Amino acid sequence: MWSYMRNLSSKALAWITAGIGGFAAIAVAVALGVSEARSPNEIPKLSPGQSLDAGRWQIKPLKVWATDQKIYGLTPKPDQKALVFEVELMNRTAQSDRSYYSAFHLPSEIETKAEKPMVYLARDQALMPSLQPGLPEKLVYVWLIPATAVPKGDVSLSIEADKFKPQDNLYGMPGWYNKYTAATVSLPLAGGQG
């Protein structure tokens, strides 16, 4: 009889322990879910001239201006202006790369009206050059936009980046995947140049 009671108390203790552990796991899961829902990841805000490690690129936004004059071979039509953005980029990968084309986005109300940007190497005006690893280069993005769409004051840009995965899910190969907004930058619109 005594062994039966001892066996019964062991089983009860095991059930109670399992129940408490289960409730604790549920409580932790709910707390983490509430915490993630309550405080979304804030997107960092850069200042002009501040650097950012954005996946495969080291990015330093420099300045932005608008002009109605010919710039880097692009001539705005009479009802257009060129929105010009200068940025310093450094390739952080091990091979030359030109995937910076879509790294910067204008606010949607401007981007929907703008032509696709042309990207030039500032030092020799080469169009869409491949950037070598570890060598900082100044690039110039030029968007042709309607003159009425030129923002007043500051121009906000979002910076898109990729995350490196040592193995993708399909082929098991390393690569840059999962685009995300790494930061935003607000630059004062300088007077017309060039």
C-alpha cells in the first residue's frame, strides 16, 4: 500500500511540474508576441555625411540638389528638373558589383512621377560602373522629374539593403537575400548646380 501511495504522489508531482512548465512556456510565448507587436523595429535615420553598413554596401549620403541644366549627359525637358543625389559607396563584398541601382528610393509621391534614375561615377561620368571591393567611390543618381514635383526644403530617401545568408534554402549557396529598409536620410535641397 505504501509503494502505491508513493507511486501516486510521484505521478501527481510529475503532472503538476509538467503543467507548471507548460503554463510558463505559454506565458513566455505570449509575452514575446506582445513585446514584438508593441515595439516594431524602428528604421534608423542618418544625417548627411554619416556612414551606414547596409549589407553589401558602406553608404555615406552627401548631398542633393535640383537643376534644369544638362547634367552628366541628361538634359531635362522644359517642364522637368533633374534631382541629383551624391553618395559615397564602398563595396563590402569580395567581388565587383553594380547592384546599387535600387539601393535608394525617393518618397513614393515623387518616385511615381520620376523617370528611372541614371547612376554615374562622379570622377569620370561612367554610367553604371561595377564597384571594386573595398574602394570607396562617389556616385551620382540623377532622376528626371516634373518641375512641379521638386520638393521644398528637405528630400527624404530610403536606403534598401540585403542580408547575407551563408546558404540559401534552394541550392545551399551563399548570397544576398531578403531586401529590407536599412535606414532613411533627409537631406536639405541645395540650390541648382551643374
